[in-house]
Amino acid sequence: MTFHDMMKSLHDPEEKSKLIESIVCDHLSRIRELYYWRGKRGKEVDFVVKNKELIAIEVKYREQRRYDLGGIMKFRNGFILTKDD
């Protein structure tokens, strides 16, 4: 992706959401080994990091009132990163 493409994507909510998720992935991968989780019924979590326990991290950047949080609810510890955070 060129710089021009990246700047253009900032005006597209779908692309902006993907860019933010990539930035979070890049940051987390520098400090911890990352995993992805998908359950039997298709529920998923963007990132899972292992500290003393597994910690689920879901990135929700798009402006939505309702989020599908079924995946993160399967974990004891987790974070939801939103546009407002």
C-alpha cells in the first residue's frame, strides 16, 4: 500500500477500520505473541495475547450501535477497543 492509497483509505469507513486493526496488530505483535480465535459457531476475536492468562482483544472502529461480542464473551479477560477509546 502506498502512502497515497493509505491517505485515500482514511475517507472510507471500511478501509479505515481495517487500517486501525492493522495498526493494533502491529503494536501488539511487537510486545506479545499474537493468536486469533474462532469458535465452532463462527464467533471470533481479532487478537488473543497470552500473559499469565489469555486476554481477548476486539477492535471495533466503525460507528455501529450494536456489536457482535459473542467471541469475546467466551474469555474471562478481554478488551474492546472502540473509536471512542
